Amino acid sequence: MAKYSYMTQEGYDNLVAELDDLKTRGRKEAAQAIAEAREKGDLSENAEYDAAKDAQGLLELKINELELTLASSRVLDQSTLDTSKVVVFTTVTIKNTKVNKEMKYQLVSESEANLKEKKISITSPIGQGLLGKKVGEIAKVTTPNGPIEFEIMKIELV
């Protein structure tokens, strides 16, 4: 069974732009680096050439990974999502029951996760613990520092 990566239109467009940049500018720069290193002489003892070839290999790996992610991605229309429970792309306000502190996060796919923007992956321990919960329910999340309980305060689309 195929594993889909659900994402917003913005996230999908960002990945397409990154892939296009890597295929054009990235490949061109890698080819230039290899050509410059090749001009420096004996390839068997040319560390610059080896480094440029390794960089090219990593670039091609990244391109391949992005192509696979895009091939298995599905763009969801956020306006059609149910906010009666926590699902991907909902923004949830939670309260740590131990320290009584409120936090607000949007649950997103792995490829769109960015903690600085308060976007957490649905595959993260907190994301997994919150999925399917309704307002007022307690989500028990197992972390490396032990279990944490979060009360679901609010679920919305932002």
C-alpha cells in the first residue's frame, strides 16, 4: 500500500521550486566544479575532483528524494477539513497539564514541518499523540524525558 505525504498547496509549490532549482542551478554548479577540478591535473590524486564528484552524488540523491516525495504527495484543500477533531493541517491550542502552559501548533506533513513557524509533523511523538483528539480531551505523549499530558483547548484552521 502506498504511503502518501499530505501537504498544502504552498508546501507542494515550495518543493517543486526547490526541485527545479536543484535540477537547473544545482546541476550546473556541480558540473562547473567538476570541470574546474578536472583542469587541475591528475584525477587519481585530485582531492578537489573527488569532493566535486561526491557533491554531485549528494545533489542527485536530494533530487531523487524530492521527486519521490512529490510523486507520493497529495495536496489537501484546507477548507474541506473537519475541525471537530485534530487532523493534518489543523491548528491546535494545547495546554501542558503539568506546568499549565498553553502552546499553539499546526500539524503538517514531515516535509513541511518547521518548529520555528510552530508547524509540527504528524509523525512526531506530539503529532501522533494529538491526532484524532477533540477539544477537552487529554493527549498522552511519550517523550524521551517521560510522558507529558496535553489538554486540547482549541482546534481551528488558520
